[in-house]
Amino acid sequence: MVNQENIHPGFDKLVSRAEREKFLNQRSKVVWMTGLSGSGKTTIAAGLERKLLENGFFAQVLDGDNIRSGINNNLGFSLEDRLENIRRIAEVAKLYLNSGIITICTFISPTIEIRKYAEDIIGSDDFLEIFVDAPLEICEKRDVKGLYQKARKGEIKDFTGITSPYEPPISPTLTLFSGKEPVQVSVQIAFDFIEPLIRK
Amino acid sequence: MVNQENIHPGFDKLVSRAEREKFLNQRSKVVWMTGLSGSGKTTIAAGLERKLLENGFFAQVLDGDNIRSGINNNLGFSLEDRLENIRRIAEVAKLYLNSGIITICTFISPTIEIRKYAEDIIGSDDFLEIFVDAPLEICEKRDVKGLYQKARKGEIKDFTGITSPYEPPISPTLTLFSGKEPVQVSVQIAFDFIEPLIRK
């Protein structure tokens, strides 16, 4: 059964990614930040986003706040829903990428498989994997959100690093040692690394 | 059961919509185009997107091509899936809106209820409804995609205008008479109408 909205002719050409990149005077990429809860992903992503804009680049962070509260607000935490969560995040990131925007995704994304799934949707050429590498002891000691304590008490199921595994990237594009260095240093290192890749 | 990715502190402030609008030197809005298959929505949207960029505005069309092939590629055409289709489109449009981008959505969206659903997600202040109003006879005569013929033969289920109703907007923000006027005229009318609303 054919559906009317599912068939499209090719004659109405939208503005291409290349034209958008020219408009914004940048090359678009997806920066995918992975790491434990409390490793500093969101703080670094927010700092990087701001630094990019201050330097004339147009960037957008996709994180739990704007994704889980909106497009993914009907997903739970079953394995199936976790995969669908990552699929939709990757698809939104791909839309932004094709809009010419530097897109920073910040999600624990604990397994090699799940990050590979995102990379396959986005495309390897545009996928920059940043490992936000803080040791579990430090993340747990920080425990900004009090989640590790809850996890230790058994109040949170499948908590990465405690009751479910975190698989570090084998060959990330960049590693930030956020357990050792101040946030601003991590932000600067990320910016300096990315800048040549997004500059026109 | 609390999940670790679902809780976020408020201290990592992302770049706001207002800052992004300032960066792009525009006000963001969602332009929602509704109308029959063949009414010219996609062609007008593509023309409007290009005209906006040529005039220094950053805009993005969301249409069947980039939505159904990606974020919504696991949805069918049951009533439930049609609602979820619109929900996700509206949520993506809202993300783009909050990124400061003028977002043009072009979907048949045949009922008042379904468009209200989108408007409620996006927010009435930012939702501009454009009725692309070409009479059924003209859309069917054009039949660019051969879909009306298929629908008449019973090969397409629930085809808007033939076997399922199209409810025109009661008080759209703007109506384009695309059955009478050339595409370029509709594009110009839409641009002239929108421009004062998106200009800083």
C-alpha cells in the first residue's frame, strides 16, 4: 500500500548543506561527547558551544534537557527504548549537520555498539568522538546530582559505572582528561582541536 | 525508578534562543504550510527557503524527504503513527526554533486537530499557519506524482481529498492561492508577509 506523503519527486531542490556552510562560513560536524555521569560532558559542551559562537561559529548542543523533554519524551529506559533514544538523537544531529550547523551531542552513550549506531546514522566523515575521561572515583566523589549515592543504594537501575558497564572508546577522535584539568582547559583543548576542522 | 540521564542540574546554561537570534540577526518562527497533495507546498517552501537565505535569513525546510527518511522512518500510517509523526515534526521544529532558525514545515496535516497539536507543542506565538489553497480539481488535474490516479483506483488508502477529508484552516495566518497564481508569486507573497516578523 502506497502512502501519499511517502513519495516525493526530486524537482524541488532545497538549499544544500554546502550552500548553508557557505552562508554560515563554516564546515558542519557532529561532535559526540561520551563519558560517565559527572565526567563533565554537559559543562564542557556548554562551554564549547559558547566559545564557538564567540568565535563566529554557529553551534548547537543536543543534550538530555532539550532531547528527553521533547522529541524523546515518550521513551522509557528499556533496551529497545535506549536504542530508539540514540537513533532519534543521531537523526536530529544529522538534520542539524545537513543544516550546516556544528552539533555537539552530549550523552553517556556507554557502549561501543551504541556509539557505532549513532556514527552509522550520522556518517563517519562527520562524526567526531570526544571521550570525556574522568575516573569513576572522581565522578562518584563529585556526585553533583547525587545519583551515584542513589545508585549505590540500589535506587537507580542500570547506572553506568556502578551496575552497568561503561566501555571507553577504543580510538576516540580526542580525549579530554576532565578528572585532572579544569573545565576551561578541556573547553580550550576541544576548541583548538575542532577549529581547523570547521573553519572554511 | 529514577534514571541517570533524566535528571539535570541547571548550572550549565546553553546559549539561549535570544543570543542565537542576535547571532543570526533574525527572529525565529515556525512557518507551518498545510494543503492538499499537489497544492504546491513543497515547491513554495523550497522557493521561500532560498529567498530567505538570499536575503540574509537562515531558514530550514522540514518536509517528507528529510523527516520521513530519518527521524520518522520507523512510523507507519496508522492513526497513532500519524499523530506521532506530527509530534516528532513539531518537536524537531521547536528545537530549530530554539536554535534561532526560521523553520518551514510542509506537511499535508489535514485536520484542524492535528495542526492544533503541532501548534501546542511549538507555541502559538511562534506558529505561523500558511494555508496553501489550491482547489482539489486543480491538484488532481496536476497530479504531479500520479497519486490522485492511484487513489481513485483505490490503490492508496486514506488519501486526503479523495477518501479522507481535508479540513481547511479556519483563520490561517496567511492564505496562498496557489491554484491561481504562479509559484514565484506565492513565494513573494509569503516572503513579504514573513519578513517584518523575522527582521530584527
